[in-house]
Amino acid sequence: MQTCAAPPFVVEHALSWDTRWQPHDLLRLRHLQVVDNEPPWVREAFARAPVAVVRRALAAEGFVAIGVRGAGRAQRYGTWARVADIETVVAPQMLAQSEPLATRGGLAAFVALAALQRDAAGPLHGFVWGPTGSAGFELATQVPSVSASSDLDLLIRTPESLTRNHALALLNQLQTHAKNAGIRVDAQLDTPAGGVALAEWAADKPRVMARHASGPQLIADPWAVAHRDGLA
């Protein structure tokens, strides 16, 4: 099955990243352009919740790369939206203190999130963070997306360097909450070089995978560019 649409622009023109939208932001759209060979479930999913997640990819001016979520894990489709069709934006950190519907609060992912929300002096104190993945989508749309086996995905904004020791302490604390809830908590650091898995950075590897709009790359320091350019 095709998992990504062809860009609706000349590929050579995909040279920019509109900083108004960040990876994992949820965009409510007034319209989603139909493309050739689109999976049949996409229209149904968009009718149920006209919301898509920003994905990491360069785009031509006036476009943003998005992902559409279907009912199951296998239903994920990368496509493109016109900036003119964006109505509202919900960033992960805007959902950090959100709660699910009362009937959904007992699901393990939401139990873990509630524990983090109550832990004011805990692992995420001092960070800008928020839920992504199925939990973030459900909190933003109220469309059931979390299952009993769903992990809790988090995005942690780290514009400035995070020491390996601090990362390890953060990882250990998150894993404690995950164990108590009986699921995994998967945290990604949002760095100047792109998205970096907290577990990778905490593992003290010589290089880590940074996921950037221009493509993934193995780097030693996700903050090096910002430090060099005086941005952090």
C-alpha cells in the first residue's frame, strides 16, 4: 500500500520549512486535497476528524507536509495540505494538562499522562512538553484513538543542550511512570538538529539519529549548529 502521496508541487521547489508549523503540531483543516491512488480510508478518517499531524519534510511555499491518521495502526498516510486550508493549530505543549473524556481516563496511556501531570516536581518539571501520537490526537479531537495497548508518546522541547546525565535521569523517571501504568512512554527531544529519541541520547552513544525535515542524519551533538550560530 502506498504510504505517502506524491508532492503537489515540483520537488525541486521543496526548499523551505515554514516555522509557523512544527513537527507533531495538529492542524485542523477546512479541506484536504484528493490525490491519485489515495487509500480509500483517508476520506472517512478526514470526515471523522479533519485534523492532521505535521510531519518532517521540506515543502514548497504555500504547502505543509502532513500525516492523516486512520482507525488502526496500519492506517497512516503522508500527504500535503495547503497553508490556506489551515484553520487552527494545536501544539503538543497545549495538551500537556488536557484530560480525556471521563470514560476514557482509565486507559493506560491516559493513566500515565495523569501521573505526569500530577508530578509537579517530577521528570518534566522545567521543560516545555506535551503528548503526541494517539494520546495527543484524542485529546485534541475527542475522537477515540488510544487503545488498551497504546504507548504514551511525548515531545520534549529542548532548544538548549541537555546533558547525558540529565537525560538519563529524565529517562529513568519516565520509565518509572511507564512501569506503574504498564505501558511504554516514548519521549522524543525536539532539538535544533531535529527529533532525537531521549533513550538514544541517554544511552551515551557517540552519534544519535536526528530526524530533520531534510532527512535523518547521524550526529554527535544535536545542539552544535545552534551553539555555533549563537542561537542557543
